[in-house]
Amino acid sequence: MSADIKKWLERDGEEFLRDIGIKNGQAVFDFGCNRGHYTIPAAKVVGKNGKVYAFDKDKAALSELEKTVRKFGLKNIQLINGNTKIPLEDSSVDAVLCYDVIHYMNREGRDIVYKEIYRVLMKDGIFSIYPKHHKEDYPLNELADVSLSEVIEKIENAGFTLAHKFSRELLHNEDYNKGYVCNFKKE
């Protein structure tokens, strides 16, 4: 585990998630959780009365996350293997994190994911997205020709309202990185 990941999992990640609006007792869905760099701090923030759903299509990443969950002794994380269909009830989570994942999806796939997130998010819930790799930020894969403003517009077209856009230092893969995070509200 790199020094940055250790620092993020032990302190900075919790501070970041509190700053974006995650609270004790909430249910949080981490879409595309990978190895859990946001799952672990989210579980600490929501506490024993909260729940974190860690969702990813990569079984190996979920297996690695399971080991980290045990290492931290967390009991409030449920690992879910899946692709775009979220296996939760309508209006069942307070917040959805979607960090550094949408560049892997084409437009149609992103539209499906936004609809699914809208479906599972409670009224006034937070949809927090870190759309890494758009054309103004190290363009890559499906977002290489998509601007941040276009990402925001598509999410708003899915029924969300942009509540806050801010530039923050946060963890990207193994290291800290400055990037835009957008928080949307379901109204």
C-alpha cells in the first residue's frame, strides 16, 4: 500500500467525504468502487448505523477490497458484483459516489447508469461524481472528447440539479491528484 493510499484511508478520505456531505448513519452506494479507496473512508464516516454498498464489475478488485475491509474491521460494507444495473430498491440510498469510472462507459452506458443512480437515490440525496479523464483533464477512453460542462449537462438531463462543483485534491489510483468533483441533488 502506497503512503498516499495509507494516508487517504486513515484520515484524508474521511475528511473529504464529510466535506462533500456524507454523514453518520447514511446509506452510501460506491459505484465502480474498485479496490475501495472511497468505500473504506465512507464506511468510517457513516459508522455502525450506516451502510456502504461497494459495487464493481471486477471480481478481483472486490476480492482485494474484501481483504482491506477485514483489515480495518469494518462490518457495514456490502460488496456487490455487477455492471450497470444496481440491485437496490428505489429511493434506498442517501448518497452515490461515482469516482473515476464514467470514462470507461460509452454515452449509452453513462445514460443507463445516471438513470439507475436517480432511481436508487432518495429525494434530496447527493450524487457525487469525479469525472476524471474528460477532455480538459488527461483525456482518456470514452470521455476524451467530452468536456466537463457536457458531463454536467448530461447528468442534469437525467433529472439532477448541480448543487456544487469544486476543485479538490483527492486520491486517483495510487496518488493524490487535483480534480473537479460535482455534487448533484435529486429533487
